[in-house]
Amino acid sequence: MTADEPTPLGAVIVFEDLSAVKELAAEKRQAEQFQLLTRVIARIADEIKNPLVSINTFMELLEERYEDPDFRHHFSTVVGRDVRRLVQIFEKLAALVSEGQFNFEIVDLRGLVDDCLAGIGARSGAEGGDGARLLHAHDEASGKRVSVSVYHEVGPFPVKADPVQLKKAIAYLVWYLMRKTPGDEARLSVSIDHKAGEETIRLIIASRTAEVGVEELQRIFDPMKVVQESLIDVGPCVSQRIIEALGGKLEARQGRGETSFVTTLPVVPA
């Protein structure tokens, strides 16, 4: 405050009580979190319902039809598939909320990728004309036929990692691309390379048959957004978390009709 004189006569301080605004914002956040939690719980219930229904149905018929060899074979196939699906769902959820224990050792990335592909049922086929190894598999969850072309230079490709966790990270990316492929056949490619003088090894898992929208690709590593749509699609989020814990980096790319995951891991010096 001033009068005719340049010397100030005083000052006025205006206070605004923001308590109500802050309380309203807090209530809004709580409401949004509750809605998110509700959607996540509903999604979990939906994802596990079908496997549990089929398991329960077979268990009810087991005593009555145990002597039927065809039934026992069908029982072991379907129940085994659904149990593995449930285990995968809970493993992914656990990995999202817990760092877990990592047991580091030096492993050959090429051998680890081969073990991972064998673990999902990939079997050797003919050699490709471009030097690739062709593998074939059948995804029991979706019923798709899967062909995988594997490219790599002369190895080895030594990295320091937890082999169990890294195999899970790779498998989740492969499963994601398989299940994003419409129709009965999925085609994937896996390549490993290490250029002389570089400190990282690059692993690329790609597919020209997978259909992933631009918006989906942008949120593919955001678990809070992905889990609202499908627990199956949360796999890349878990893969990124594992790979970053191993000191690496995971990116999702799209171009020329191809969706790919690019993993870089520190190479172990010779």
C-alpha cells in the first residue's frame, strides 16, 4: 500500500484456504484407484475362471471315466495346459509387485534362447536358405502353429544374468507375439548379434503376423494400463522389469509391417 509518498505505508497479504481443493483432489485419486483396483480384480477373476472351470469339470468326471485311456490322455492334456496357464498368470503378477531373487552367472545367450524355445515346444525343422534355423511349435493355449526363424552369428554370446529369469523374459515376449497373431499360424524370427567393439549383445524377437495397434504399443510397458485389458498382455511389462534388473534394456518397435522387441544386454568381456 502506498499513498502520495513513494514510501510504502503497509502491505496486504491474501490467504486462500486450499484444504478443500486438496481434499477433493485426494478423494478423486482414491476413487480412481478404487475403480482401477475393481477392474484389475475383475480381470483376474475373468482370466482364471475358464481354466478353473475346465479343471473342475474334468475332476468331477475323473472317478467315473478313469479307466478310459482316451479320457485320461485328454485329462492330462487339458488340465496340464490350464494349470500352466494359471501358473503363468500368477508368476507375472508376482513379478510385477516383487523384485524377487536373482542368481547371476555367466551364460551363453544363444544356448539360453535355444533352451527357451525348446521349453515352449519348438522343434528343429529344415535349414533356411538364408542360413536361419527353422523351428516349429504348437501353442497349446491358442491352438496356433508357430514357426520360428533363428539367426545368429558365430558365438558364443556371454552375458551375466539369471538364466531362469531371463528365459522367462524371453518366453513372455514370444508368447505375446504368438497370441497377437490372428488366424491359425504365427511366424516369428529371433536374431542375436554382437558387433566387434560394442559392449552389448542385441537380441531381437520379431513377427510380421502379430497385429499390435499403435496405441497398444505405446502403453505396452505400462502395467497399470495393460492389466486393465488383459493379464496375458502384461508379459512384456514383466520382461522389461526382468531385463532392466539384469542391467539391460528392452524396447518395442514397429515398422515395415513388423512388430519387434529389441533387448540389449551387457556383454561379458572375454
